[in-house]
Amino acid sequence: KQFIIIALCLIIGAFAPHPTPVSKFDLSRINGKWYVHFMRSNLSPKDNRCWTETVQIDGKSVSIIESFYDSNGHISSECTAVVSDHSNATWTIDQNYQGVFMSVDEKNYEWLMLGSTEFSFVYFFSRNLTVSKTVVAEQITLAVRHGYNMIGTFFPNNTDCTPHEIMI
């Protein structure tokens, strides 16, 4: 079923020129823990679960701690980002990647989607362990419209996050 959704999305987004950032992005509302619900990157893992990103904002500087479990146990890494535009929706991550927030739940900031301007990655995050399949499908469609190849999209298993997070 996910393959059909992705195939349709590829057809819809075949002519997208580049990712476009949201016009307004409130940095003060993204501090805290976010669960990764899908990702597409050149380094997409196959067995990771309970994938989280913890964001800490200090002015225009951003600290991001990535944490997940794979077959070898817990893995964590840290990166930094600098907000690089007036809308706050474009970031330079680890001085290597330009990322744009293409979609956000503007009312509650319960979910958001970040993609690179080079099309090397796209992530969809939520504050909650679960997100409706409708929202996920809409975000995959939007990623394709922005020009991302979503073949090989990875959906981390977040169903067992709570027991693992207690062990951190």
C-alpha cells in the first residue's frame, strides 16, 4: 500500500523545481523532542526504531540530538544548525547542508517536515508517537511535489519507544 502511495506521489511531483520553505516559522515552538515518522536520505537505515530528534534553540543557533535504536543498540549523535533566513524556515546544518521546513502544523506545531535544498534528505517529525496515515500520506505527497524522490522512504518503528527511552 505504501508503494502505491509513493508511486502516485512520484507521478504528481515529477515537475517540481525545488523545495519551498514555509513563509512563517516560529522557532520558539520547536524546542523539545520530535519523533521521526518517515525519512528519505542517501543513508536511510533499514532497522532503526524509536528515532527521535531533540531540538534546543538559542537565538539563531540550534542544537539537534539524534537518537535511535538499531540491531546494535542505542545510537546517538549531535549536530548544530544556524537559522539562515528571516522567515526562520531555512537552516544551515553542520555547515554542510541547507535545510528548509516545507510544511508545519501552524496551529499546534504538532508536526513538521524538513528537507535539504540538494534533495539529499527529507524528514517528517511529530511530537507524538503516532500520526494519522492521512497526514503521513499528505506529507509524502507534498515532499514529492517539492521534487523529492521518495522511493526507499524509511518508516521507523516507534511503537516500542517508551521502554527504550527509559533506558537512556
